[in-house]
Amino acid sequence: MSQPTRRSFLKSSAAAGALLSLPASTYRAALLAAQKPSESVRIACIGVGAQGRGNMGAVRKNVVAVCDVDKDRVASAAAELEKAGTKAQTFNDYRKVLESKDIDAVLISTPDHWHALPTVDACRAGKDVYTEKPLSLVVTEGRAMVKAARDNKRIVQTGSQQRSGKEFRQACELVRNGVLGKLTQVKVGLPGPNWTSKAKTAVPDADPPAALDYDFWVGPAPERKYNVNRSHYLFRFFWDYSGGQQTNFGAHHLDIAQWGLGMDESGPVAVEGSATFNKDKWFETPETAKQTFTYANGVNVLCSLGSGGYPSGVTFEGEKGTISVNRGSISVTLNGEKVADPYKLATGDVKLYVSNGHHANWIECIKTRKLPICDVEIGHRSATVCHLGNIAIRTGKKLQWDPAKEEIVGDKEAAAMLTKEYRKPWSLG
């Protein structure tokens, strides 16, 4: 993808800028409020849990169908739409959604292990796609998703919505135009897991709720007995289904680091890291972690997860100062002095893609057939960084990565973790 392909077709507005300058606690609500959905694109929402309901609200005017393996969630989502005047079709099997001629696009908000299959199948069925981040569970899934999108000429947006935030674009434009001089390093701070605050304590396995098609929920993942503390939101902290906060918030903040480095089509060349884990093994992904991603230009991205790490968000450090950016805020220090208004700084000749709303950008691109701001290739590359960090942590090894071939060099054990065997009868082929 060349830079001209990504040039903006939307103009920023004062209203959108004001919304995106709100405090971090209202960041997501601000992005949703900025949406102006098109009336002509008919969308089915696949996965209508917490994140799915938020996404459904962002494109409410366009929703014609909802789908979930949990019948209670389908009923609740349909009732919410009906209150707003929309009578939506309901499905429990996403494959039935893809058979419908009355649906143009799908918005996928399923657990991570259920991102690749619906995306690939939707592209093959001629539907455009919005897939929540992280785009994939393993690296090979992401490449398969890119191929399906390109082979079938589909628009696929990744839900790393910080790309549509004014503050993140400004920070990355300043960095890309050399405002900091030579870039020395980037620090990324990710939150620790919230499993304990949500689940409280471990509980025994049990029968799944009657409304949940648990076998379908497990899908391509290994067969296991149902446990309420491994399902729905809490799936995020088990390797079968996700990669913890590394892939959850990493798909936001490491994505911005890639954007600022100009590495959307590439990635690091070496990765190493360490982590601590829950002493009682209540969940599997790290409680705290530190990683170093080394890029070919010599810049290191230092990433921390959990307590005792770097400040939340992304901090670019260079010869002339620093730029720190997080949801709703940007801070610039140049030559020892804090810049009063970072938005008044001239960025330079490199202009990054402008999107005033992540969902609206997706819908607009469905109409124009231009690539969206977080195209599937970008989402794949950013998810790959997250996955490599987790592989380095889990193996305890320093990995050499070839971003062109997308291969771990000289380590068969680590390389095997770039893919995952699907439980039969599911297949990505």
C-alpha cells in the first residue's frame, strides 16, 4: 500500500476536534457521537455482547440484523433496536447471515479466536467487514484475512479506533515529520489484567447457560468444559481465545507506535521480553510484562504491561524532546519547554490519513471503495507486533523476526506459535 492510497478524503471539522479533545473517560463515547452513518449500507452485527453493543450503537441507523451464539444477547440487542424503531433479523449462526442477500456488510465483535473465520468467510461471500481488534489470534490468521480481503476486493476495517482520534494523528504527524529530530525510542504503557476485579475468584467448571451454544462459542479452539470465568469478557485472559492486555490494549497503543514509526507495512526485526503470572493460575496471560521491539532503523519500542510500567499510552522520545499521547490528550516538550498548544505546531509535508469517526470511515469506504484508515493489512501488522511480544514472553527467548517474509528466524519452537491448529470441523482453508 503506497502513501497516496491512504491520503485522506475526509476533512477535519472543529466539532469533531472538540469531541476528540474530551477527557479519556469519555473518549469512546465521543468517537461514537461523531458518527454519521450512511443509510444505504445494510449491516449485520455478529457478536452483540458489551463491545458488540457499543459497535451496534455506532452504526445503529444501518443495522438490519444481529447475530450471537448467546440467544439472550441476540434477544436483548434486537429489543434495543426495536425500541429505536428498527425491526432486525436475528441469527445464531454467522454463516446464515452471510447467505442473506439483504446484508451488505458485517461488523464482527466476537472473541478474538472467532475473528478470522467470519472475516474470511464474509469476504468470500461478498460482504465488507469491520473486525474488532486484535485482528487475529495468531499471525497466520491475519495474513489469511488480508488475502481474503484482497482476493475478493472487500473493504475490511480493523477496530483499532485510536487511528481516528485527532490527538493520535497529530502526534504521529509530528514524529513522522521530524519535529523531535532523530527518534531515539518509544515507550508504550499497557494496563494490567482486570480478570480479578471482574471474576473476583476462581470457580469450578459447570454446565453452560441454556441460552449459550457453548460448543459453537468454543468453535475452532480446543474443547474444554464451560467455566463462567473463561467465557464472555473473561476469555481475554486465556491463550486459547486471546492474548491478554498485550493484544487488547496493545492493538491500540502498539498500533500507534507503528503508525508513528512509519511501519504500517513492516514491523520489528527483534523482540525480547519477560513477564510475571498469576500465582494461583486463575488466568493464563501475564499480570505484568516488559518487552523490547527493535526496528531496522535502530529505534527500540519499549513496552510495559501492568503495575510499575510506563505511563499509559505512547511516548515518542527524540533528540529535541518528547511527544506523549493517550486517549483525549497530547503533550509535547521541545528543547526543555512544554508546548502550550500541540495542535498549533506545524507538522510538515507528511500528511496522515484523516478520519473523523472510525465506523463512519468504514461505511464511507464501502461506498467509495477506498481503503479505510485501519485497513486489514495495517491491523494484521499491528496485531503481529502484539503476538510477537507474547511469543517472546512465553518462550523466554529473544526472537529474530523477518517482517518481509513474516517468519521467526532460526527457532522452530517459537515459529510454531505463529499458527494454531483448529478444532475439527472448523478450517480456515
